[in-house]
Amino acid sequence: YLKAEYLDHRMFMMTRNDTKLAMYSGKVNAFDFYYIFTIYFRSEMQKYVDQIRRDRPQYLIIGKDQYRNDQVEYFLNGVGDMYDIKEQLNTVDVYERE
């Protein structure tokens, strides 16, 4: 679905399922981490909050339910005021910039 509906090759994905999602959708995660489990501290996650606040991409792909962890929650709390949920899919929500 993401492959067909969102034409950008690079998408900002913040989910515990980021690697698999990128492979299945044919997209590249625009964040510079390979796997979200490599981000251990809020200070590391703040870098990505700052990146979104600076770059203001049109869409964010955010994991939900079991595809979230504390770091994803911290990220979403840091940028949630700039985005609204556009679509709710099985494992992710698609947020669009206001």
C-alpha cells in the first residue's frame, strides 16, 4: 500500500518494524539509522525530533501498538504538534504535516 500510494522513494519511518516495512514497500528510510533498536537513549532520539522540526517532511510513518516502544513515543511527543493522522494501517499510522 505504501509503495502504491506514496511516491516518495525516501520516507521518514519511525517504527519497530522499520527494516521489514522498508523492504516490503520498496522505500528507503530517510532517517540515518538502520534499525530502531540501535537507539537506546532519549538524547539520541532528540536528534530525529530536531531533524523533523527542521526539515518538516510532508509525511511520517509511525508504528503503532506492538510496533512502538518508548523511543517511538518520545519521538511522536516531540513532533506530534506538527502532524495529524492521515491514515491508520495495520501496523503503522501515516501522519501528514498540518
